[in-house]
Amino acid sequence: MKTALPMSLLALAFSVGGAAARELRPEEINTASIASIGTEKPAPGDPDPAIVRLQVLLDRAGSSPGVIDGLSGENVDKAVAGFEAMNHLHVDGRPDRDVASRLEGNAPIVESYVVSAEDAAGLVDKIPDDYGEKAKMQSLGYTSVAEKLSERFHMGIDLVHALNPASQFAPGDTVWVVNPGPPREGKVKRIEADRKTGQVLAYAADGSLLAAYPATIGSEDNPAPSGKHKVKGVARMPVYRYDPKRNFKQGKNDKVLTIPKGPNGPVGTVWIDLTEPTYGIHGTPEPKLIDKVGSHGCVRLTNWDAEELAAMVKPGVVVDFVNRSPAMPK
């Protein structure tokens, strides 16, 4: 179980970074082979073209790796395991030949995109850490065009810059992005939130695994609820009501605050309300921290995964909090 970091340590984690990732050419990803994963070792922090390819293909197949960043890790392994479970393969989280053959296709992974005027609209200068300062803002939008595009195409911001090292991301500029494909569609009958593996699994009425997502599910200090609950409703672009007496204490804020909507708000772009009071499944302003840093008891997904799941649920869908996922190896 991951532990929620104090805001001071979280800010420090963002301020300390390594060297910028090397420039990455689109053809490196478009011609990469999943079979080469593990045979070549990029410099620490540099994206592996083959892993970028794997992440995009998994995303298209409905087993989300979270942020597409070209870096190996638990979220990639879980996505592979989810894909194996969907396709009734041996579940071990390894992208072997059978997995690769089922994933691969002819569609390019990286494509060009022309930045629009709309992409540059609605930006904000910065997002403060303090909730009291957040509450004074009109919206909690994106801070740059690059950040907006990174979320639209499910990419890590470092990968966006690695593919476009010289771009100013101004309207009219042509940039390179990955194509994660359209959102998964279907009707979710049941959801499992696996606290042990850090994964949300969405099942169809026939019991088949419809979608899988990496997730942050509570923390040691603020555990998620137990047992079965139900979806109560869905709110898109929700405002956030901060109540230190009911939820948690943030900084020195001891009064109820209404924090405006936006992708960089505390619950991101969507809130799936549960029948358990104050708990929900929601997005996040920091997608790269999914299943890395704990939540305040709720289930946190990337904004795009939360939006995809929200479109497939209705009130009454059962959400079962468990400690082992059938999509993961035992």
C-alpha cells in the first residue's frame, strides 16, 4: 500500500528532476518491436521506443498502462496482465510472443497533429499547492499547451517534449503525438477495485473483462472502504468541496472551501460518486503518480481513464473493493 506524501514533500519531488529525456524520432517508435523489450537498455529516464509502442497498443486494446511514457514499471506489467486476462492467455504480465502477435497491427503509433487556437485557450499561469489559494481561482485548467496535449493523447509530458524538442506548441505548429485510439465502449456491470495490486477492473454483464486501469486506492493513513458499494452517479468537471472535518487536513486550511473545476483540480475531470459517503472514483491532476503516491481514501485514475470508465457506468453498478485481482498472476 502506498502512503500519501505531505504536500511539502510532494512539491519537493516535482522540483527535483533528472536530465531531460533524449530526443525521440517518430520512426523509432513506429518501427520498434515489442520483442526487443529488455534486450536494449536506454539511459535512465529515457523513453524506450518499444515500450512506448507496447503502452499505446495496450491502451488501444482496453488495458490501460496509465501514462504513456516509454518507461518500464508496474503499471506496464499490470496492463499486460490485464490484456492477457481479456484474451484468456496465461497471466504473467510479460509481453511474450503470443501477447505481441495479438497486439500488433499496421496502424502507426506516432502521428502528426496541428496545434489549434482552441488548444491554447483557457490556460492558467500556475496551480498553487495550497487549497486556500486554489479556491480563489476561477478554474484549475492546464498550464500549457504541451500539458493539454499530453493528457489528450495519454502521454507523459517528458515524452511530449522528447518527440518535439524544438516546438513552441503555438497554434499552427505541427507536432508529433501518439495515437491511443478511441475510448473503450460498452456497459459495465461490475467494478473491482483491487487494493493490493492497485488496479480497477471493469466487467461486462457476461463476466468478461471489459477494461483494466492502474489506480491509486487509498493509503495507509486514509484507507479505501471495504466490501461492496454502488455507483450513485457521475459528475463531469466537478467542483471540489473541501471539508477538513469530514475528509482530511490540507496545509493550514481549517474551513470549508469550494475549489473550482478543471483538469488540475483535486479530483480531475470526472467524479464517479459511490453510495459510501464522501468516496468516489475520480481523475487526478498528476497522472504520473497513479499507484505511486497514496490517495485520501478514494480511487484515483488518470483523467482519461476516469472519463472512459464514467462513460460505461450507470447508477447501480456494483463496486467491490478486493485485495487480489483475477487479472494478475498469483
